[in-house]
Amino acid sequence: MKLVANALMFQACWLGFVAGAAHGRWWIGFALLLPFALWQLRVSRSPRSDILLVGAAALLGFVVDSAFVQGGLMRFSAPVPWPGFAPVWIVGLWMAFALTLNHSLRFLRQRPGLGLLLGTAAGPLAYWVAASAWDAVDLLRPWPAMVALALAWGVLTPLLVALAQRFAVREAGLAG
């Protein structure tokens, strides 16, 4: 049941961040992320790992999405706090995604190929939906953007899953 709750709360955060940004209310996703994070950290077997993942994903997300903006591939709605870089709301979305890696997406640990396929397909799909259904992001050069997103998420998903496993194993070793 916790895995289903984790997946549903992530989806609620995704919708909150994307729909909120599309309507200039970039903070709505954070109003959903905060209770999600507090709940997940309370029920988690590896809360330190989750915290480290959230930080790593926030940094990685800022760098990757800022590179896409700087490269002229996309422009985000509600570009708070700095136009020309990844906005805070997309970084928050990366943070929410990180909270799935030890939980509803834990099954990817033993399946790196599936992580690659999932990232390659779901990453660009999420941006495409955010662009076409919500106008939360503008894919300025759609095909190059989709290819870049597929490549990035195809690499980053298994990388983040491996990082999740590494952090969780390290935390279990400290506790034992």
C-alpha cells in the first residue's frame, strides 16, 4: 500500500508543479511536495538515503534543465527565480521524483535496462505532456529537445536508481 501511495503522491506533485507553473502559481507543487516528503521520510526504511537523493536530484535537475534552456531547446513557464535557468518548480519536480527511487521505483534496482527504457520513454513524454496539455514548458525545437530529453533521461534514470541503491546500502550498513 505504501508503494501505491508513493506513486500517487508523486503523480499529484507532478500535476501540482506542472499545472501550477502553467498558471503562474509555481508554488502549488511545493504545497504538495512538503506533505509527500514528510510522510515518505516518516515511513521510509532509508530516510537518510531519501534526503541525499532529493539533494542530488535537485542539483542534477537544475544543471540538466538549465543546460536545455541555455541550449535553446526549451523555455519554462513561471521562470522563478532566474529566467534563462531551470525554474524552482522543475527542480521541485526532480525532488519529488527522487522520493520514488527507494519506493515505488525500487524494482528498477535489479533492472537497469528497464530503467534506461523507462527513462528514455517517460522522461520526454512527461515534458511533452507538460508542453502540449499545460503550456508549462515550451519546446522551442521540439525534435532536438525530445531527442536530448530521451538521451538525458535514459542515462539519468538508471544513474539515480544506482545512486538510490548505493545510499540505501550505505545507510543500512551504518544502522547495522
